[in-house]
Amino acid sequence: MFKFINTLFSYRRKDITLILWEDATPDEPVTFRLRPIKLFGLVILIFTLTIISLIGVLKFTPVGMIVLNYEDHLLRNDVIKVSERIIALQDSLNVRDQQMAGLREIIRSRADTVFNVGTIRNFTNTSEITLTSTNQINNENAFSFLSNPDISFGGAELSKPIFPAPIPTKGILSQNYQPSNGHFGIDIAATQGELIRSIADGVVVSTDWTLDYGNVIVIQHLSGYVSIYKHTSSPNRNPGEFVKKGDILSTVSNTGLTSSGPHLHFELWQNGLPIDPKNFLTD
């Protein structure tokens, strides 16, 4: 076919005669007389008209609207999905920032943080400390309460942490304390749903959710200790609640982007500085 077209192009300005015949009737050939340049012009004209017609159909008829709008619809859906992901990520970052800001305030013992102590009953004070409100108490007062060894609630004393304390959940140590790598605690690999318990008496400071660490529970103890439990399931305690040693806080889960499997990330701080929890825990 290409050779035939090349031959026609070679004789494009000359009149040529095409002779066609069939095997069934070789004695009755069919002849055509033409000038190739006119044939090429006709082909180009037909091709041009076809393109123009197609453009016209797409631009001025419902067919074009359907095709073009379908592509636009897909693009709009993609843009909407990306926008929703960005909004969700921004919300998660805002929650993380709030959680980190709250933790910094807790560690620094500033007086602008409040604890809800409405759950306290039969609060006994043997050191002449008076509780002026059972609804809210500022951070400074909360820490002064926690530093008093004679405080009791519900008829039971709030004791200082006793170390070594029981490990907060049953499992296997999977990662050690490595502050040089930004790992300020230990990881305990455990079964999904394994109970997580408080290592000592204290007050629940926060139960927040963060993008990286999932559900995070922070507890303030006497003597400046703070214990932090990350990657948990939904917390069983609310901020402001007092807990006793061994009380259930939540269960082991796999929440947060930095979690590669069910485990508990446990941190222990004292006076605003992280310490190696492994030196303070026992099986």
C-alpha cells in the first residue's frame, strides 16, 4: 500500500490511468483516469472536514458537554478528596499542637491549667489545706495537693509512687529508652485489648488524641512524676479524675501513624525531664 501511495505521489502532477480487473473477469478490466494531486487534495479536504465536524460536535452539542464535563467531574472529585485530606491533616496537627502545649504547661507547672475535680468525694485534708471549689481548681493548687503526703480521697490516702512499680501492661519490651533518637520512653509489645493500668496514685491530666501517637493519657503523680501512655484505645478515665495504683486506664491498641502494631509506648518524667522507665518498673 505504501509503495502504491509513493508511486502516486511521484506522478502527482501527471494524468495517470488505473486499470483494475478481477480474476473472475480478466477480459473486462475497469479503468480510471485521474491526477494524483487532486486525489491527495480530496483526502486532505475530507480529513479537515472530519476534524472540524468533530470539534463542532464536541463544542456545540450535548455529546461534547457529556464527555468534557465527565472529565471535569472526575477532576473535581479528585480535588475535593485532596482538600478533605488536607483539612483532616490540619485538624490532626492542631490537636497534636494543643496536646503538646498542654503537656508543656503540665511539666512547667503553670497556674493557668485547670483540673476538674468534681469526681472527688470525702476529700480529707489533715494539713489545713482547704478546697474552695469542687468544680474547678487551678494547676498550682492541684500540684500543691499532690505534693502533700496526707491527702486522701474516698477515705484512702493518695500515696507517693513506690518504685520499682508494676509494669503498666503485660507484654514484651520491644524498644528501649533512646532520648538521643527522640524516643523518650519504652515500647511494650502486647496483645490487642490488653489492660493498661496506672503505675501509681495520681490525677488524670489529659486524655487527648494525636495524629502520630493516637490516644494519649497523661497522669500527674506525687513528687513531680508524670506518666504518659500512648497508642491506647479509648481512655476509661477523664481529665481531673484521681486514680489509684493499678486502676485500669485503657487497653492496648494500634492507634496513631507511628504505631506498627499493638503496643504501649510508656514514658516517665520527673520535674520536667524524661527518665528511663525501665529503671523504675518491674514485672
